[in-house]
Amino acid sequence: MLLYSAERTGDASRQPRIPEAPSSGKARTAPAPPPPTATPPERENALVPIAHFTSAREGVTLAELSQTRELAVPRESREAASRLLGPSNLEDVESAEAVVDRVSRDPEALGLVPWGEVAPRVKALSVDGRVLLRPSAAEGNGYPLRPEGATVPDAGELRRIVVGGDVVLDRGQNYAVVQQGRGLDFPLDGGYAAVTGRTAEESAYSEFGTIHQFTAERRGQSGSVREYLRSADLTLANLENPVVEGATWHPDAMTFTGDPRLLPILEGAGIDGVTLGNNHILDAGAPGISETIEHLRGAGISHTGAGMDLSSAREPMIFDLGGTRVGVLNYQGVPSYEWAWATESAPGTAPLREEVMVEDVRRLRPEVDLLVVMPHWGREYLATPEPGQRSSSRTR
């Protein structure tokens, strides 16, 4: 996730004050107001190629873009794209938002949008090795997709936020690090791999009746996982287990407990905060929540989404990223786990209930520049958003 913040430098609603002439006791004519100032035309934004979020591509060349079939471009950017790419197979799309939506749904698609329209659902690519949307590395000068006079982001105003999925300090993590003795660095020593094939198999867990088994080959660059996570301005994840002394290793059970000896994995990944509002945080009972929070505090890792009562479970995480304040909220809404919701007097998770979320969002929004909500919800193994999830995501 990339965040661009710009400071407001003026209030357009204020009019210049006309100084009064010294009073002469006579009626006087007010000086004529200054002529209206013409609004300057809005400047174009430099364009950024985008790919599906899961794409292995990190960049493209101008030649590749110009030869891409059905390169999706918003209608208002077509003329600029044609000037920059020359004769090419551009596909008119209604808006930049529609381009982002299309690319986010098609792993093979490529699109081109103004840099200010890039959203977390897609991946921004470099062009001829030049990067536009990367904090401290944005290269506006000489950027190939910058029309004359077009704006580029101020690298000093860019922030990069990485939001990870579930982290389980049990099962495979415990097996590799503790049982096999590979050490705490092992989980983060991963590099790049390329998918070489996939095979469909029948599965009752999938809404489509099939799942895919993938084959892949390693491409090297060991430690890239660690570097990717640590290099972000803010790194978040969901901690899907309590962390307790005397934790039991569960090779394949549906109960998770994390050994405190594995907590340095989160520190090594540069994880700044974790969400606890999930369906496994109570796997060690109510005391497990309290002990987990203490271990996190000792590691300097923030948390939200669970607590010893409803009020503490709803407390947000707030981070200051060089003057940009980011707030994070977390709620649990897994079917049949309403029993795990905290109450006024009992520990548990922050409940995924609309009235609770609305109240929290409205309270937090004035305090931060960006508000991130991380729900833990829905039925497992379903790729398609459920109707209730769509409506809840629009809660304001």
C-alpha cells in the first residue's frame, strides 16, 4: 500500500480584505473588486503501469508496453499514452478506477493509470528500470511516462505500508525452527520463486468445486522476504494464535499456540503491529490474551482487536510515519465465533458489528490521516466476497 499526503497551504474560501480609506465624513464609493483570477488548467499526472497484485513482474519496458495487446488506459489519459508509446494497442476504459478494477481481477492484465490513481489492489511497475512510486527512490526526472509538464509525486511525501495475512507461530514455523533446529532466521530467508505449473483438483472446500496445486522453482535472492517486510514504513500482520509459555506444538490440529521463543521472527520481519481479533486468539483461553499482550509489549509490537474487555479490544493502533498519522482497527466476524466477542466485563475480540465499527471509525477518523480497517471474517476457503462483507466494507 502506498500513501501520498500533501499539506494544504491555503484556504480558497477566504477573500482578500480591501483596506478602508480614511473617513472624510462623506459617502464614498467602495473600490472595485479585483478581477476574478482564472483557474489554471489541471495538470496531468505522470502515468504508471499496473499489474495484478500477485504478478511476479517488477517492471516493464516502453517497448513491452507499446506491444501489449489490450493495454487498458482510462479515456482521459489515452492521448497522453499515445504520445508516449506511439502506435500501440490501447484499450479505452471509462475511468482510471475502472482500469484498476479490471487489472485487480485479471492476473494477466496490464493497465496504465495516473500515479495518483494507483490503489492497493494492484501492483505498480517500474518503467525501463525507473521507479515512480517508491519512498526515497521515486525518479521523476527522466521518467519515461511523464508527459511534458505532468506532475510526479514528491518522494519525501510517499509512505509504503505492507499489510500481511495470517501469521501462525505453530505448525510449520515451530517444526522448522524448533523441531528441525533451522533457527529463527529460516522463515525470513526466503527469496523469489516462479510458478511453473498448476493442476486443478476437486475440492469440497472451494466454492468453485476445485482448487489448484502449484509447482514452482526457486529463483534465488535469499532474504528478499525479510527485506521486503523491513523496508516498509509500516508493516502489519494478523497474529493468528496466542503466545504463551509452555505452548504445545500442534502439527495438524485446529488449535494454535505460539511459543514465545518464536516471537523474534516478527521482530526480525520488522512487524510494527498485529491484529488479534481472530478465531484463534482464545485457543489458550482468556489468560492467553493477557499473556500474549504482555509478550507483544515486551517485543515493542503494537496490537489491536482483542483485549480483557470490550473497551480495550476496540482500542486502535496509531502510528506516526514522519508526520503522517495512520490508525488501524480490527474486528472478528468469523461465522459461529460470536462467543469470542469481548463484552463490558469479559475478554475477547472486537465484534464485527456495524454499530461498533461506525462508532470507532467516526471517533478515530479526525485523529489520523489514513485509517486502515483489517477485518477477520467470512467462511474459510472462499475467494468471492460475501454480500455482508461488501456492505460492511462501505461502512462510514
